[in-house]
Amino acid sequence: MAEVSLENNVQIESDSTIENLPEPAPTLAATDPIINSIKEDLIKVSDSGNGEASRPEIANRSAGKEPTLASSSPPVSASMDEAKPTLDAKEMIISIQTGSIARYKIGEQLARLPTPITAVGETTGITGKVFLDSLGNISDSDISTINVNVESLRSDKNKRDNWVQRNGGIGSEITIQLTKVTGHPWPLPESGKLDVVIDGNMTISGITNPTQWNGILTIEESSLTGLISTEITWGQFSLSKPKLPFIISVDDEIVLELDVLADIQK
């Protein structure tokens, strides 16, 4: 009986000792949420293969600071706000200046030559203005017109010139009223080449037909130069081919060119 009592006492005393032991003191790692957060971030960085240098918010937390947007976002470049177009989009007037030339080119077979030639007639009697609106189109509020004085047309043969003036049906003036221009950038650059297409209604001796002119113009600040051309036939404007002893035949097509020298006004 004594042995039984001793064992029971030992068992009871042992259980009582365990129950009365003090609770272990909490560690700093278990109570500090900032350090716990840092540990979590370090685990994520380790798993992703990136170093601490790519996570500036970790350094902020370790110093007791809250991460900010500026600490993790790249700086915004100021150059985005500084970019401006070369020229403002404004209405423009292009005025043809002295030195511009209008010309025709016609293929002919002469009696004295074995091969065809190209007859060329020119005049400096060319004037006009082209009005562009703020979108770079031909203006609807102003009439854009180019006028050519054909009475002053001259070639290398006086007899040909006389025929053109008296019998060709060309009249005294050719008028081109422009309706559309495409191919040019807008706003216009300060310098460079413009590959343009210009549509216009051309009137010769009271007969009007649409024409399309193609060419390359060069812009240099307020100066515009270049060559545009189109092709017509005698029948389009009821023109008469030259009938002269030294001309055997004449081509059906006529090439018209405008060699332009102009000023740009804004």
C-alpha cells in the first residue's frame, strides 16, 4: 500500500509542476509586424531570384519607414512636355513670284531631221496665289488661281509661235483654278522636299476641264520652288495641231509644266 501511495504522489506532483511553469516570453520576431513583413519580403525575393537592390521598399521598412510611391517608381522625363511641332498650323498664302516659267512640250517629226524632236515653248508671264486653310487644304473662302499669259509663249521657231497664237485656238490666257492638294505634310516643315499632287480646273479659250499636276516642291523657310506637270490632248480643249511645211507630224499629247518660284506668307 505504501508503494502505491508514493507513486501516486509522484505523479500528482509532476503534473502540478508542469502546470505551474511560466509561459515563455514572446520574442521580438513574433511581436514586431515590421520585421515579420521584412521576412516575408525576403522570402518572396529569394523565390523570385531578385536581390534586395530591386526592392527599395525593404530598406525603408527596416529603417522603420513606410514605403512610398516615389521610392519604387521611375522618374518622369521632362522632355515629353518640351516637344513641339516645327511650325504651327496656320492659314497660308503662296504667291507666285517673278522668275517662274510656264512651258509646253510637244513631240514633233521635222522634215529635215531623221528622228523626232521635242518642241518647247516657254513664257515668264505667270502669276497667281494659292490659299491654304488651317488644315492644309485649298481654302474654300478664297479662290486659288494660276494665270498664264500665252501670248508671250516662245519656242525656237517663229513660224510655230505664230501658228500657236493665230490658229491654235489657245487664246490669250490659260487659267487654272486649284481645287485640291495632297501629299504634303501639315504643318509644313521649315525645309525639305514635298511630293505633291494638285488638282485644278483648267480653262483654255472658254473650255474647262479637270487636270491633275504632279511634282516635287522644295521648301526653305518662306521660299517654295519646284516643278509640277500635267498632260493634256489637243481634243480636250479643241486645239489645232500646227500645219507647217517643216513639220511632218505632231504627237497627240501635250505636256504642260509650271516651274515655280513662290513666297509663303503666314
